[in-house]
Amino acid sequence: MYVIPEISQKKALEIFSYRKSFLSKIIRKKNLPKRIELLYLPYYLFHFILSGDGRERKVSIAMDGLLGNVVFFVGENLKFEKDTDFHPCCDFLLSFENAMEKAVKEYKWLLVESRAASTLKEISEGSQIFYPFWVGYFKKGRAYDFKALDGVSGEIQGVKMRKVFLKAFREIT
């Protein structure tokens, strides 16, 4: 199942080229990406049922299928399609069992750290999905660098996800 991106290529270009500081707007020209592509990464999607305070609630958690980075609190209203035009993606490297074990462990630690009164009651079977990211390639001196943008929320991805993308690039080629 492929998650349908909410961010268009045009909007991704706007986000990639946005300058934050006043000084960078004055001194330098916009550093537009030389190329943008849509990349789908493999993810496991789990739904946890928590109980506590006399009520139950459902929490969705995603884990990348390459290195096992956990993303908490995934939006419930993701839109899916069975197939999509070919976009680069790679296979799952992390097994389903390892992913589920790691997700449970990570979430239990989150509950302990936050001192939540909730306990993990039930875990869904889980599903394999492909999640969209826009990748912009930028010229930096003589080399190229990249930035990744969440194709649903429009958030620029940080250092933690950089390793996942580097792994994906190695797997795709």
C-alpha cells in the first residue's frame, strides 16, 4: 500500500527554496534544488491500544523498514492507494518480527519516560506501507547534497532520518 502524498512537486520546491533568516534573503540568491524526485520508503505501521485512567485510546506508530527508526503519533487520516506510477523505493530490510519487537520496546520506554498512567493493552497485526518523501538535490560547491521533505506533512526531515535516506540510496542503486 502506498500513502498518497499531500504535498505537490510545486509546493515541495517552494518549501525547499524557502529562506529562514533575513540575512540569507539579502546576501545570497535562492539555492534552488537542481532536481526533485518523489521517493517512497518502506514502513511498518502498527496500532497500539492503550488503557489507563478508565479509558482506552488508539495510537499509531510507524517504523522505517530499513534501519528501524520509530515515528510516533502518525496521523490517522493517511490516504492509501494500491499501486502507483513507478517511483524509486526499496525493499524492507528489517523483518516484521524485529520491527514489532522494537516498536513495542520504544513505546514502552516512551510511556516510562513520560510517566504516563497508560499501559499497552493490545497491538494490531501491523501492515507494510510505502511512505512518500520529496528529495531535493542541491549543488554545494563541487558536490551535491540532499534534503528530504515529508510528502504528507511538508516537514523537512532532520539528522535522524538522513541515515535512513543514505541507506535507501544505497539499496536503490
